[in-house]
Amino acid sequence: MTKASKTKEYQVHPLILGEAQVGSVLDIFWSLTKNVAPVKVPVLAFLIEGGSEPILVDTGMRSADRAMNIHKLGPHSIGEDNTLAAQLARFGYKPEDIKTVLITHLHYDHAGGCEDLPNARIIVQRSELAAAAAPVGPRGLEIGNRELFYDREDIAALVNPLWERVELIEGDVTPFPGIDCILYPDTHTPGSQCIYVNTPDGVVGIVGDIVRKVQLNVGQGIPPGLYYDLEQMLRAMRDIGQRSDLVFPTHDPMVLEEDPEKRLAALRPEKPWP
Ligand SMILES: [Zn+2]
């Protein structure tokens, strides 16, 4: 396995775009856990600084109400300080300053803010857009419904009016030196990708929702609850563990932990793999 190309070093900052209440069963595959407690998790995106332009990974959710009403999920919220504009302002940027957004996958909590970025090209895997446009959810599912966590307004916006700015990629690409997009087909979604970023702390893997808890999913190799193909998921856990010095899941509060020792202990994958 190769590390992200070492030509450049960046900083990766989490942006807090809201909060969601979900079941902890999502942390373990087939929900094979006795821990079924609901947990509050952040909805994060990531800002990458240090290159020729600020780069955004993911864009949060369109609306908390839609998450609850359409996907039939638990309480969601987006505070005043949790808009994309407010979170970018923490680092001195406006939405129009973002020229590139890399989308890990198109679920409602990752692709809801694309229309708020008037100048960004939107880089996403072709297989992910295709799957999101024609999701495989059975009608009447108690949670998720036929849309299976894709918001049709997000997907409609990408197809038109944002289409001219959508850049579809197929497989692994390096959009900037030191930043790699790696496709993991049929894992959390059909076209989920991880963004590996070279930083002074090593390679940071921005993994979308392929990983929920780093030591559980990557360290122990026990995949999280939602996936399409278990073998692909196991392969992804191993590959993410091998490529990453630090793993940043979208919904793990430990990404925001201020004590650096605790943060590193939670996010630096133990590597049991040969
Ligand atoms: Zn998510």
C-alpha cells in the first residue's frame, strides 16, 4: 500500500454542521451488539488548508426536519453557528471562496450544502451519483424509506442546476498533490470514497461513514452497521488502517476532543493486520 503522495502538507479542520441522534447499533455490523442506546453524534465536514486554495470535504445536511421527516431518523439539529457559512467564517472564508468540494458520499448529511457553494466544482464518484439517483431502498422501510438516506433534492440539484460544476470521477484519483480520493465500492454506499490528506501528523484519512469508531471498526476490524457488501467492507477496514496515521470519521465526537492524547488514542488506528 502506498501513503498519500508526500509532496505537500496540509491542515485538516473539522467543521461542525449540526447534530444527530442515532442508534449505537450503527457502530457494529449486522447490529450484532447488545448496546442499543441512542447516541448524539456531530455532523462534520472538513476544511483542508495549506494548498493553493481551501478545499472542503462534504457539506452537511440540507435541513434537520428533512432528516427526521423523510428518513424517519431521530432528532437532528442545525444551530445558528452550525451553518456552512458560519463554520467557514471561523477560518476566515466565505462560501464563495470554496472552489473545490470533495464528497465522500451523497447521503443527506454529507451533500446537503452543495447549493450553498456558488463557485465550487463538486467532485464525486460516478457510481455514487448513479446509486443515489436510483436508490435500492424497499418502500415502507421504518427507517430510511425508499430513499435509503439519499435526499432527492440534493441529487436533483446535482443533476441540475449544479451539473455544470459536478466532476464525476471513477476510481482512485489525486485531485491535488498530497490529497488522494480512493474509491471503496459497495461499502457504506455503492460509491463511497475516502480522502487521504498528507499532514504534519501523517496521513489523515477522511473516511465519510465507512468508519464510525476507529478502534472498533479499523483497529479490531469489526465493520460498522450499514454497508452493501461485507467482504468489501472488511477490505476497506484493512486498507484504511494501512493507509492512515489518523482516521477522521464524520460522526465520532472524538474528532472534536480537545485533549490531544485522548484524541490520538481514539483516532490513530491500532494495526493488528499483518
Ligand atoms: Zn453520515
